[in-house]
Amino acid sequence: MSRKVRIAQLSCGPEYSGVQKEIYDAAEAVGAEVFFPDIALADVERAVEKFGLDVRSADLKLMIARGMALVDGKVDADGVFIGTCFRCAEAAIVRNELRRYIPEHSRLPVVSYSFTERTTSGTLLTRMEALTTIARRRALLAREEQTGVTMGVDSGSSTTKAVVMKDNKIVGTGWHPTTEVIKSAESAVADALEMAGLTRDDIQAIGTTGYGRFLIGKHLGADLVQEELTVNSKGAVYLAGHQRGAATVIDIGGMDNKAISVIDGIPGTFTMGGICAGASGRFLEMTAKRLGVDITELGPLAMKGMGKNVPMNSYCIVFGTQSLVNALAAGSSREDVAAAACHSVAEQVFEQQLQEVDIKEPVIMVGGTSLIEGLVYAMGQLLQTNVVVPPYSQYIGAVGSALLASGFVKGE
């Protein structure tokens, strides 16, 4: 049995809020162990002074000292989990500074999280899984070319995608709404195989990702079952032709959003989630439906409008929809409302997720929402950069899975 991945915890407050047990449970579920780095009391003040951030809380000082010990190599770890209570502004500053400092001065992958009293192990599971994946499969994540004939299936919350790759090229794709998880996957797989002119017997290795990855992985007999944070980041830089150096990956999904800082194809820091579905692709689907257009038409419509003409609050999907209805009732044009909705989602992702990662160019947008040009434009305006949308960006998880699964092709 392989040893457990050691995740160093830097935190303030989880034991008081009842979240600590959830953190332990999430780590245990992915074969990892969480520990608190041991340091001498005398080292705390010296570490805080060296770090240069004056804080009053003793727990936050301890967080800083433990982070410095990791960077200085005084404590061995495979990854770092940084968590603080969402209510504390001082803790948020410390969390963000440590989140930047540790990857800059070490090779340790970092995930940061702002928890509430209702945070559960299920909420933390994908984050912990990603940390263990990076620790255990760094060599696999370094793969830059697909070989053989492989298939990737991404069972997402809204859609299920399948991709067949052969000799570093995408030869088949399939896309179906996620209704019944297995049936949706079977339909997507059948379409991808038909386009590729291949049968299931021709496939040498299979990878799965997404919310339904375990169920689909078992059903298909997958060689690789991996969470979407590492898979999507790898797929993004692969499709964008930027597998070396730094990049930032943004994936606005149907249920949650992901922001990933990538270095040489491997996630350094990453975050996922969001306050409400008002910052998701689901809100844009509702906007398109209310405007009487297909979701594929929302982007071009938004490009013709001026979002600043429509006040919109979509922090809550209910209130966001109410703002949308009120704007239309007040005489706002469909174009302006579409633009406002795109800007609102981009702004929330910017405020919630992108503050948790270091944004470095190129900025790569992937997932189904990357095809909504109004959203891509709004994100580019906020970040003051040209956002890259690579080909096949909507198949990002399936592409990443097929690419990584080729590491399991016999004879590799």
C-alpha cells in the first residue's frame, strides 16, 4: 500500500467552527493525511517579522510561521491546505499572502479555502483529491503528447462530453445533456466513436472526470479516474499550445467555477466554488431563456449591448433573475440585458475566484461558457488582457482525460 499523501494545514478557526473533522474526513477519503507543522514557539515572532505582515491574532501568526517552515524545508509535506473563516478580513489577508508566497518559494501545490460553519467534507473533497493527484501523479501530469488511441469522458453537472484521440489528434467528439449519468455518457461515447470511425475495442485506454467520474469510470472500466481541477488545467494548456511556463485557466461551469494557476502544465494554486449559482453558466442559461434566444445566441447578442446601462445583482441567482426581469420591464434592450448578465458573471468570478490565484498570462478560458463571446469579452475587460479560447475548449475535461489516459497505454 502506498504511503498517504501528507497535506500540511495552515488555518485559523476550523476547530471552533466544527469544520476540522470535515477537513480530516475529506483527506481520509482520498488517501491523504492532514497534519499541523510543528514549530518552536521562539520561531513564531521571527517568522512573522521576516514575512513582513503585522497581525494581531496569535493563530494567524502561527499560520505564518508554519508556512515559513514549509518554505524553508524544516517540515516535509506533499501539499498545503490553507483555510480561514470567511468572516475574518485579517485572516483573508494572511490566507492570500501565504497562498502567493508558498508556490513562489517552493514546489508545493496549494489550495486555499474560506470556510463557513456549514462546510462539509463533500465540499472539500475535490480540492483534497487535486492535492493528492499532484503529489502522486506529477510525472503523469507532465505528459505533453497523446499517444495511441484513447478516450476521455467528462461527466459534468450540465453536459456530458466524450473525446476520442489518436496519435495526438482529436478524431471524435460527443456532447449530450447530463440527465441519467450513464445513459448520457453512453450517448456521448457512441457519437465520439462514430465520428472517429472506431469501435470500443479500438480504444487502448480510457480516462474519466467530472461529477460522475466514479460511476462512469466503473461502468467503462476506465484506466484513469481523476478530478477535474488537474485534468482541466492540463487539457487547457494542451489545447492552447502553452504547456511550458505560467498560465491561468478559468472554467465557468454549470454549477461551480474553477480558477487555476498553472506552471508547466501542473496546477500551483487553485480554487473552485462560488457564493451562488448567479456566478455560473446556469444563470446565463436562464438569461438566454428569458430573452427568448438559444444559449449559443447569447454571446453575439451581448456583444451588441452595453452592460453598464443595466444594473444587475446576480450574487444570488434568484435576485439576478429579478434584476433581469425588472430591467426588461423598464424598457432595457435585450442586447443590454445580455451584456449585463455576462458582465455580472465575469465580475463575480473575478471577485470570488480570481482573488485566490495569481493571474498570469496567458489567461485561458475553457468549458461550455467559453463559447459565449460576450462573457469572454467581459472577462478580458476586467482583467485587461486578451483572453485565449482554444479550439475544442468546450471538451476540455474529456481532452485532458484522453491525454492523460495515454500514460496507461501498454508499451508506453
